[in-house]
Amino acid sequence: MVNKNLTEIFLIEYRWIVVLFFLLPASFLYNLFYSVRSKIIFWLHSAPRNHDQKVVNIQRQVRKWKESGTVAKMCTARPGWQTMSFRKPMYKKSCYQINCNLVDVLEVDTTRKIVRVEPLVNMGQLSETLAALGWTIPIVPELDDLTVGGLVMGTGVESSSHIYGLFQHICVSYELVLADGNLIKCSEVENTDLFYAVPWSYGTLGLLTAVEIQIIPATKYIRLHYEPVVGLQNIVNKFEKASRDTKKNQYVEGLMYTLNKAVIMTGEMVEESEIELTKLNDIGKWYKPWFYAHVQNILKKREKTYEYVPLREYYHRHSRALFWEIQDIVPFGNNIIFRYLFGWLLPIKVSLLKLTQTETVKKLYENNHIIQDLLVPTSTMKKCCEEFDRLVNVYPIWLCPFLLPRNPGMLMPSNGMDEDLYVDIGVYGVPKDRRFNASETTRAIEDLVEKSKGFQMLYADTYRTKKEFRRMFDHTLYDKMRQKYQCEVAFPEVYDKVNKNVRD
């Protein structure tokens, strides 16, 4: 027992040793392998041919499940440690698992302005593929490892979302294998109800096999403006004004470092001929300061400024430091010596962090850490920020605006909202309030979000009861599709895949 405790203590206090000498090299090799593999398959044009074979294999597995008569419901066989959520899904243990090896970019159609991809294609892979062709998708969520399937079945947001909405709003069509093994395609004009019900459904209406996503022409750089702001009401006003100016600002983001100090950032794509070389900043280089620290230095100077940033580096500006989460794992990670010697190994893979997490580390993380994205109307932003400060006192806080189109689906509430502009308030880190209690504090935050007529992202912990969960998300269309496509016996409900009791 003593030896075990000493080992656990060592892994908590000196986890950076494991990260530095094992996880970082492993992450680097993993990223390198899949980047090279993706390029080879895409340029050899073998992915579309292989896709059809893989889908047939999924259909075969589903029909085998049906013929077996088992009461176990289906889910994908993807290991829980490979997901971007910091929790491992326990429900998989009791489910009938379907192997879905769908990791390729299938087609870039510049005439239709769409890219067709398999659901396990991640943002780093997709942005790299499209950038080489002079294109991008309108919304590129920051972290490299976020997958298309996760962003569709859950949701995703980015600093261009004040124009385009959430990730599902740039998706043109979905291809799914249904509970009976049949393949179906849905879009705004084909199987429309299913198309609107798929987002937020977490694989409970069918197995996603392909997605068509809008693409837009891309430039190599953006001009990024930084404006330090003091005073919470000023922060809210500047943020909302910038978010509503969609003609001028293609990108809008805020980082709050205290309740009354923030930097509001706006950006627009520019041609290479427009850049000023003295203002060029390759923020994605391994030796550069982590982005949130770079912005904090601008805040300290209290002066407006701007610079030119390579577009792809801007898209993944938060990847190296997982926003600012890595500072709690490798406290010296932003030190200039570390960056020059080891920075090229970043970003670390969340999946490997989970895979090497001990029970003690997991419990410590659960009881002393919060990770939440709360989606609320901008009219409630001031009140919500004040409450988050009181409840958890975690900084920095991420602010990202998004438009909520009036489409049916789970995100559309039944409480008659009349607002269209929302803000994602991202709270990630170690609470400084000593009263923090994971369950009680999170429930208090969830209550606040519900009262604000908002929503929470479901990759994070939710302590809602099933009844409370159904109050936050409108299940009307979802329930209709579950019944129509005979999902009740085939797939778990969303709540049964996302509530805290089924996540370890």
C-alpha cells in the first residue's frame, strides 16, 4: 500500500516527467504518421474506393447485430481514450460495438464548393489538405484532434461562427447507416427531418459514415487586431459590437484574464501582397509563446495592435497549449528554453493523456478541475461572467460568438427565444474558489445556463437529471426520428451517453 501511494504521489506531482519523456514523443510520432498517411491516400485517390468497402463492412456488422437478437444496443468500437473528451465513456462496455475505421478525406469538389470526408477526419488533417489547394472550411474549431464526426454529432464553434453558426450549419449532407443496416443520405432537400436531427444526437440515430461540408477560398494570412479592454460592461459591449459587424470582421474572439480585463480580437483574410513583413508573426512555430500568453502580454501593454498571422496557424492557435490546460501539466512549458528544445513535440494528444491517467490523477482532476463550454445569449453574457467568477474564479476564459439559425433540431428550445447572437463561454482550468465542488458547482452553472435560455456542450460533464436535460434540449424532432428509424432498441439515447454517471 505504501509503495502504491508513493507511486501515485509521484505520478501526480511529477507527471510532467511522463509527459516530457514519453507522451510528447509519442504524440509527435502519432501526428506525423497520420499526417503522412492522410496525404498519401488523398493524393493517390484511393480513399473514395476504400470508403464504399468500409461502409459495406459497417452495414454487414449492423445486420449481424440485428440477426443476433441481442438486447445490447450499438455504438462504435472506437476506444474511449481516443476521444477528445477528458472522460472515458463507460456505456461502451455494455454495448454491441461496431468497427468504423473512417479516417479519410474523400473528395474536394471546387465546383460545388464542398469537401466530402469520413467522420474521423480531424481538423488538423482537413485544414492541411485544403490549405494546399487554396481552400478552407468556413468554421475550423481550434484543436487539431477534433474530428468531423464529433463536431457534427456533438457541436463545434469557432471565431467565424458569428457569421456561419455552429459546425453543423456548414454541413451540406450526412451519410448514415441506420438501425436496419440500410445506408441513407440526408440534406436540406433529402430526408430533411433526419438532416436537422443528426446534430447533437451523439450517434443515437445511426452510424455516421460521411459528411459533405462547405468550402470557401482561403488566403495565406489574416490581419489580426488586438484590443485590450478594461471593465466588464466595456468588454461585453466591445465583444457584441465586433460580433455583429460581420462585413468587417471575419473572425471574432475574446480572452478574459480577470473579470474586468480582456483582449477582444478581430481578424480578416488578406492577400499575401497586403502583409507588412515587420508585422508578420508565425504564432504556430514551436519556439513561439503559447497564444494565450502572447495575448496576455498585449493586455499588459494596454495598447491596440495588429499583426499578420498565417491562416492555418491562426486556426490552430490554441492547439499547442490546449488553450491553457498544458500549463497545469507542464508548468514550465511556456519557458523559452523549453519551447526551443521541446516545443516542436507539441501538441500533446489528449487521448494519450487519458490512456496514462491513474485512478488517483483522475479523481484529483475530477475534484479540482473544471472544463465547460456554456452557450448563452449575448444579452446574458455579463451576468453569466459574474456568476462564473463567483462560482469558480478560473481564468483565462474563452469568449467566442456564434449565430444561431432558426433551424429545427435539438438546439432549438421550446421556450420561445427571440435572440440570434450567442456567446460560447469556455471555462477550463483549476478553480481558485475553495468552495468548489464538482457536482454542486457544475449543477449551479447548469442551472444558470438554463435560466439564461442557453445550452452546454455535451463533451464536458453534465450533472443534469434526464428530466432537466430534456428541459435544456428540445427532443421533439429527435424523438420523432428515433421512432421513425427504429432507434429505441438499436442505439442508446443521448442522455445515456453523456451524463456524468456513464463517464469515468
